[in-house]
Amino acid sequence: MVPPRPSDGLRWPLADQDEAGALFPDERQAGRHVGTGEYRGLEFLHVNARRIINSVPGGSLPFNYTINAYRGCSHACTYCFARPTHEYLGLGIGADFETKIVVKINAVERLKAELASPTWPGETIAMGTNTDPYQAAEGKYHLTQGIVRVLSDAANPFSILTKSTLVLRDLALLVAAAQRTDVRLDLSVGTLDRDVWRLTEPGTPPPERRLDAVRRLNEAGVPCGVLVAPVLPGLSDGDDQVRAVVAASLDAGAVSVAAIPLHLRPGVKEHYLAWLATARPDLLPRHERMFARGSYQPERERSRIERLTTSVIKDRSGSDDARPGEREWRNQVEFDQHEKRSGSDQDVAPCEPARKIPVQLRLMR
């Protein structure tokens, strides 16, 4: 372990220091651990969380509580909305976000204590609302596995959103949990194009492996949907591309499908456009026009993605009453923007698909 140095700029105190004035007084830094072997290139920043269940204020989202055992994400998705959270830690939103992973090493123990509290209401807890609970760090620390086991033992409902096939490591545990309480998973699969996948999500499993995970989870009795997100302008937003990933999701047995066009908040916008200028400079002018007035694509583009998604659902199910959760997604994005502008330490961001039946595309129930 390498002890943190004051010059490193991290905005946590050391475990033996007075945390008065710290930006995140609920977490205390324990130390640094440099990754070796399959984790080479990563640096793990251990913190002790005083609380692990985050309360979501406002009541505008389909969940009131979240858990995020990690901050930062080695999936290195170029568009990731959670990148600015690293700035609040005194770290960068680029390479730091992808390689310096904050690990709440006492997450499982804290969860046991918080679930045992007589004031805990027993509501659904959402995971994956900030960074991926099954990213590479989970292979080393097993925190998500421990959290799932504790939630299962307590029969406390939960949901998980992930891009990682590491979730299949816990298949038996998830099956057991689904027999005790309400459990819902979603895999994020934004494209089937392997070139686009390699370019934009270099740390994630291939899309076909994620769809296989969707199939295996549903076959095992764990309800799993697909979030087609984000749909990237000029990269994965072609009509045939969108239809293909929606159709493949249905073929994999997804219980719901929702497509979300790319949105770029301040901070993420600058990072993504700078990356685009190098990786795909031909697309930069289009993006500059598209996002000139804000974080969202024009309504016509969002409506086009919605029509494409719904048309595939209708063709497969024979029903025309399925609609993507555009309104609920927008509510989540607006909530997230408000929280990030206000500097809140809430671990919530808009990647978590809604859980209520009217929100997502409900398929073949």
C-alpha cells in the first residue's frame, strides 16, 4: 500500500486526520493500492464509507435508494456521464476516471448494519446508477457480490444495471435472491458494431457476450432487460443499426428494451468532443451543431430513435402500445444535472432504467 500524499490533490483526509472541511465527510481515505497482473495500469483508492445506502431526494425517480461501491470506471466509455464525479474528488475526468478507482472497502459491512436499522424502510435499492458495479475492480474486491448476498439474505429488493458479463459469476446468487425478493437486472448494449464498440467502450465485453448474459439470466429466472444506450450520432444511430440491436435484445429474451440517445452534460461534453476531434474528426461539426444549445439532441432525433425502437417491438409483439421511457429518462437526466450543478455527493446519474411497468418497454409478459 502506498500512503496518500497531500500533494496528490485528493479531497479526502487521511484516516487518522481530522476531516473537518472535507468535501465528502462520509468517507475517509485509507490508502492507495497499485494494480498488478490483470489489474496492471489501475490504481485503487481505498476509502471507508460511513454510510453505503444513498437516499435520493425529490421523489422524481423510480427508486429512492442507491448503492455504489466504486467511483471511477475502468470500462473507459468515452461518453460516460459519471466522469465529472471524479472532479469533485480532486481527480481528472479523463485518464484518472478510467484508472484511479475509488473502492469503498467496508461497503458490505456497512450494508449489513444499515439494513438492520429499525428505521430502514425495506425499499428497492438500485445499483449501477453511477459507475458499473461489475467493472474490473469487482473481480478483485467482490464488493457487489457481497452486497447482493446481504440483500438476498435480508430479502430486500434490488436492481442492477451493468455492461459487464462478470455478472454471470454471481448467477446462482442472483437466482437465489430472485426466489426471495424482487430482483431486476439490465444490461447496457448500445451497439452491435464491433468497430464502434472497440472505439467507444474499450474496457467492456463485446456486445454479443452481453446479450448472451441477458439470455442466460432470463433462462435462469432472473428478469433482465436491455438498455440500448447511448445511441451515438454518426456511430451507432443508423436506422438499421438501431433496429438490429433492439431485435437482438428481443432474441436474447430481454423482458424490456429502452433506447436512449446520447446526451452530453457540461464537462462530459468537452471531454467527448475533444476525443471525437481525434478519433472521428469528420463527426465533430455535426456534434457541435447538435449540442450547440444544450445537453440534448434535437427532438426530431430523439423521436426517430423512439420510432425505430417501437417499430421493432410492434413487429415482434403485435402490439402498438409499447413506448420507450423517454419522459422518465429525461427526468433522471434533469435530476442528475441539478445534483451535479449543486455539488451534491449523491451517487445518482441517469443510466439507471426505470423499474415501474409503464416506464420501460414491457415485452411478452
